[in-house]
Amino acid sequence: TQEAIDKNQNYKLEEIHKAVDKLNKFMEDEDIDAEYEVHDKFNQIMIKIVDNKTKDVLLEVPPKKILDMVAKMCEMVGILVDKKA
């Protein structure tokens, strides 16, 4: 059910939040931070490692570019299906 899916997603977000907090405590002397966000199209969690001085993203898992590309491909397939109908 949708309720079960929502509970599972909340559980995953809690676990990700805890893991990111632990990672940040571990790296606090390195001047880098871990962050997480949810990709807007896929509801997929992305974790970023960011340099605090430059704000550059050093690592992103999974890479946002890949999720954006997949989202665009899905959108294009949807447009093709709509045109055929």
C-alpha cells in the first residue's frame, strides 16, 4: 500500500540522516561536509560531499547528472507515447 511505501521512505530518510550526521562528525576536522537531498523526479536519495571553503561538490552518489538524464529520457518517451495516441 501507499502507506507502507511512505513509512519505508521515511525510515530510509531517517537512516540516511543518521549516516550523514556520523560522516560529518568523522570528517569535521577536514573542512568537508556530507549532505543529502531527494531528486525531485525519482524520489531518489543523493548524497554529496562538499568542500566547505569552495562549496564545490567533491562527490555525488548517485550522480545528479545521471538521474537528470534518465528523467529527461523518461519524459521524451512519454512525449512519444502521447504523440502516437
